Amino acid sequence: KVYVENVLRQTKDMKIDFELWNEQNMHVGDEFGQIEDYVNLAKLVYPLVKEINPDAKLYVLATANVATAREYIEECFKLGIGDYCDGFSIHPYNVALQPESDEAKADVYDIVALMEKYGLSHKELVFSEYGWTSSVNYISDETQAYYTVRGACEYQDVVDHIYWYKMKKKTTGTMS
């Protein structure tokens, strides 16, 4: 709590968005806790965000691999996480698929349907990591650019913001 308050105070005069715990769905059950712990963290953090910087936004979920995160997302919705955020962040990577493919679109529209099912369609949906890698064995830089623009167009009616993640080649465990 002290850390969150300090960050919020240091950024209180900024128009800023926060994401609560990047890709926590990859850590459910390990030393970082259960889904209920994540929802409880949102319950703690969201009121602090609104108290200290009312203009700031808090996005939750920030899920890795939307295709495998559906159950995690639905459980978060069932536990009421929608009451403790301004919107939802997902990472809809599907590096083997073109952005218009039925499978890629189904992953995103499944989440939109879940938002509707739980009465959360008024909340923002953002892609806080989005893109295709152009590293060895994937696609060219040119194709990466085409896919990214085409994907942005494909989801313009359901996604409020897109943050491009893989702008440069990633050939090791770090961004170059």
C-alpha cells in the first residue's frame, strides 16, 4: 500500500494510466497468490488511485495470451473486479495468425462477450501489449507493420487504446 501511495503521489499531477500487475494470470497458484488475491489487490488499489489522482485510470487483468486466459478473466469478473477499475487490459498476441483470422478475432471478441455478460461493457478495453514479433522464424518488419495496422483497424469498434509492444526485433530474453 505504501508503494502504491508513493507512486500515486509522485504522479498526481500527471494524466496517467496504471496497469495492475502485468500478466499476473501466468502466476496464479505460485508464490504470488490466487485470483482472489489479485481481485483483493484491485479493491485496495483502486480507491487509492481515485483519492490521490482522480484523473488517473487503473486497468486490471493485463493478461498474457488471451487465448488461454478466458477462465482467469471470467473468474475475475465473477469476483467483482469490474467494480475496482476503469477498464481491462489484455495482451492478444497471436503471432502465428493474421489479425483478421477467425481464431484471432474470436480471442478478442470472447473477452468482449464476457464483459457484456457481466455488465462491464461500459468499461474500457485496451490492448496494453500488441504486435507481432519480427525476429527470426516469424515475420518480416514490413509484414509486422501491415499486421499491426490491420489489427488496429479490425478492433477499432471494441478497443479504446492499443499500445504497440513488439516494435523491434526480439532475439533474446530482452528487448533490443
